[in-house]
Amino acid sequence: MAVAVKNEAEVGKGMPLLGLPVASLFSTAYVVLGILAVYHGIPILFDAFAAWWVANVSEAVRLGGFTYEALKLFVAILGAIGLIWLWPRLAREQPGLRAGVAVGTALAIAGLAVVYWVTSLVCRYLLAGAEGGTLYWGGLAAAVGTGLAWLVGMAAVFSKPKFQAWLISLEEQGWFTLKPYKKGQGLRVRRGTMLGVLAIVGAGLWEYVWSRSITVTSQWRLTVPFDPERFVIVMYAPALTLSILIAVLAVWFSYRLVNYPRFADFLIATDAELNKVSWSTPSKLFQDTIVVLVTVLLMAVFLWIMDLLWTFLLFQIGVLR
């Protein structure tokens, strides 16, 4: 006996489905604030808590040193894992969202650079000679105003239908997913291409970073334009951090490159053509190599003899003196 069952819509995790612009901007804010919290917030809180513990509870804790820094890194990694775990509980997956987050994060980082650049110009030229509160509040107003203008511009760009369609098409190309394209085909050529890309990046890192002795304890600092006595730590151990970041991006890019549909089809076709090649046996390859080397040697001896002969004749008839 057949029983009719009412199909119910599957309830996804996270908050209600938002439009692509709002979801992208919200996700961008989550990623940027998460990076700041893991990279700066957690280490600062860890140092403050450790200093309080030494001052009020026990002096047995040794501040600094390898063990201390390793424990701080471990806590920061736990914080990153927690933020990654929390993300699916806050937002639902929708077409174009991953691309929106990637593009939004890149625009947000570019926006921070623009805010710093504009604020520096305002403090250097428009507020030149100003001191005290005028410089501070004028520079702060310039930074806040530039930041708000950048956010409004980002919101306007994300709200355009053409831009949303571009985000969806960008995501459909597979740059933001682990799913392989035509799995199991053209593996030799694909792996060789990945190794080639990684070898180029690795050679660059070795030449410009590792061979010049990485400085682990240095910091990349930027002075606050409207408060010269303060600075902002942009990056800890920039050489090491950038090396790790570039290496991770290189691995991801090489993997997605060989799974990009058009390029992957080309690599698969190349692998198919390589299967049609008739490879020589080791003995045949050795014989052919001997023949080539002997032929080259005979041609070199022949040309040397002809050079001597013509040189002698041209000296005899007076062409060469």
C-alpha cells in the first residue's frame, strides 16, 4: 500500500539565508576580525594573562623562551580551529558566497592599506605643523572617514547584479573547493605540473628568504600617522610568516590550477598523447646515443681538418697574411 509522504524542506545550519551581498560582507567581516583576533588578539591576551599570573599567582612561569612561544602558538591555533568550527553554525552556504568572501577579504586588506596611505598624506600635508589634539583628532577623523567611504564603496559594488553574477561564475570555476575535476584522468601530467609550480615558488623562497637567514624575532611595524609615539604591529616575523603564507597559497593554487576545467582538459589530452609515444628500450637508447656522439665527433674532426686546410691555402695565395 503506497503512502503519500509530504516532502519538507531541509533546514540548513546557521542563520536564515541572506542575500549574496549581505552574506559576503558579513562573512568578510568575520574572516578579517577572526584573523586579527587569532594573529594579534590572542597573543596579546596570552601575554597579559601570563604577566598577571607571574605577578599575582606564581613566579614559576617563565615568560619568553621557546616553550612559552610554542604554547602561545598552540593557543592561537586552537582559537583558529574554534572560529573555523563556528563559521558553518553562523552562515549558510549559497552560490557565490565563497568567492564573495575571498574577494571581500582582498578588498578589505586593500582598504586597510588605503586608509593608512590617505591618513599619512593628510597628516603630512594638510595637518603639517599641527600638534597635540589637532593632529590626533584630525588624523583620526581622516582614517575613520576613509574607512567608512571604503566600506560604502564595497557595499555598492557587492550590490550590483553584474558583480554578483561574476562572483557566481568565479566560484563555478572551482577555485574555492577541494572537489577535483575529472578525478583519475591525466594524473601524471597533473602531478608534474603541480611539482613544477611548487619548484618555481620554492626556488624563489630559497633565493629571496631562506638563503638570507630568516629573522624570526623581527616585527613589521607601522607608525600611527596621527600619533607618532605609537606603532601598530602588522606582522610578526615577516620573513617566516610570508614564507609560510606563500607556500600555502602556492600549494592551493597549483592544486586548483590542474583542476581548472580548461587547463585540466589540456593536461588530460597531453597525457593521452604521451600514452601514444613509443618509448625506446634502455639498450636501444644506449646504441642511439653512441651513434649520435660518434657522428658529432667525426663532424668536429672533419671541420677542424677543413679549417686547417683552407687556412693553409689562403696563406699560400696571399689572402691571409
